[in-house]
Amino acid sequence: MTRKQRRGTLIGLAVAGLSVATLLVLFALRQGVDYFYPPARVVAGEVQKGVSFRLGGLVAQGSVKRGEGTKVSFAVTDTAATVPVVFEGVLPDLFREGQGVIAVGKLDPAGTFVASSVLAKHDENYMP
């Protein structure tokens, strides 16, 4: 093998290795992304059931109902539409009706958003 052929082979292997690494990074990043949707887009059917996403809006007035233990149900609204939410866990101290929230989770087959975490708005920041 001549020097030119070895150099070409080495460059080809380096390009192939970088391509594989780039594809792996893009694949990993795509799986870790949760898209943000307001309730109006969720009600319009723009979100598939079972896919993780972020639901953001205001906690609807009179919608907070506490169940057994740490189970809580409430509704998130953007004044155009309302989505029911269930969450089991400790809510942030700033969580209350009329307050801005972002919930991360999935839609169940019945159309209820099952949240795995809830962030409450504090000033201009959302805090856990």
C-alpha cells in the first residue's frame, strides 16, 4: 500500500467515525427533548398519546383536588382550552390556582395528562 492510499484510508475512516459519532449524539438528543405545548394545541389533537411533552399554562380556578397521600388533580388552562392533569408527588410551594405552571408528562388514552413533575412560576422563572 502506497503512502497516498494509506492517507486516503485513514481520512475515510476518520470521516466514517465522525459520522457515526454525530448520528449517535443526534439520536440521544432527540430522545431527551420534551416539546412544550399549551392546552389549546393539546385539545386540538396536535400531541400523540403516550409521548412525553411539557404542558404549560395557568392552574384553572377551582380545579385543584387533593386525593389520598400525595395524589393531586387539577386543570391547566390557557383561557382557550383546559386540560385535566393528575400528579402524584410533592407539589412546589408556589403551586396554587391562577399560578403559572409547567408539567412534564404524557397523555393517557382518556386524554388526561399524567404529570411526572410540576414546576411553578416564581417571578419570571419556573422553580421545582
